[in-house]
Amino acid sequence: MERVNSYRQIVRQLLTSQVNVDSGNSESEIECQLLFDSERDRYQLLEVGWEGLKRVYNCFIHIDIKDSKIWIQRNMTETDLAQELV
Amino acid sequence: MERVNSYRQIVRQLLTSQVNVDSGNSESEIECQLLFDSERDRYQLLEVGWEGLKRVYNCFIHIDIKDSKIWIQRNMTETDLAQELV
């Protein structure tokens, strides 16, 4: 349980750090969002908004913690998450 | 605040009801997931898994509550969410 709590903290920190990276160029009306579902242990980073008339909706990172393991469900960033999580 | 709490309950119920609809045909290794971020008031329904060798990752519904309003950020289902939410 102690280890899983540590995983949660690491995953949250990692995703939060990626928000700052991605929202560097914020000229458009695109919001970078974090979704942390503590109950289900699901953690996500996405962008949502408008680029002119075009709707933008992209999930960059999705990480689950299940069975005391970290599952990288999705990673569309250039960051090597597995490496970062070590 | 009372109204926002009511919104939260309605949104959670709506998304939960859609899980049951979508996971009717569960022959493949695809999991239908709910992400409820109560802290940030962000609510999502997605599917993630494998269809044979092909990775599947689709966000069907994403609803935010902000400024005491319900924002339908994404809806890839055939359900008229605005109508359901009334």
C-alpha cells in the first residue's frame, strides 16, 4: 500500500510536469487539462479547445495503476514515460 | 452550490449509464473506463485495449463543470447529451 501511494505521487508529479512543458506555446485557445481519478487510479493529460474553426481534442498521456502496477495506457508525447517512472 | 452538486450527480449517472450501453458487445479485449475527477470537475468515458494487434484508444464523452455550467467537451456517441442533461 505504501508502494502504491508512492506510485500515485510519482504519476501525478510526472503528468503535472508535462502540463508545464506543453502549455509553453499558448497562443491558441487550447487548454491543457489534467484528469486525476483517485478513486479508480486513472491519470490523464489532454488538450481541448479550438484552433481557429477546428476542434482540438487530444489525449497525450493516460496512466492507470492497477494490481499495484503502473500501466501506461497511452503516450503521445516524446517523453519516455517508462524511463521517467523508474 | 446545491445546483452544482446536482449537476455532478447527473453527469456521473449519465456517463455510468453509457458504460453499460457500450460494453454490451464485449468479445474483444477492450475495456470501457470511467474517469471522474471530482477535484477538477472533469468527467470522461473512454475505451482502451486491443482489437487483435491494433491498439484501441477512444474518448467517447468528456464533460466538465466550470463556472457552475456543464460543458460538453466531447461527444462521439449517438446520444444527444444536451437533451439527456435537461
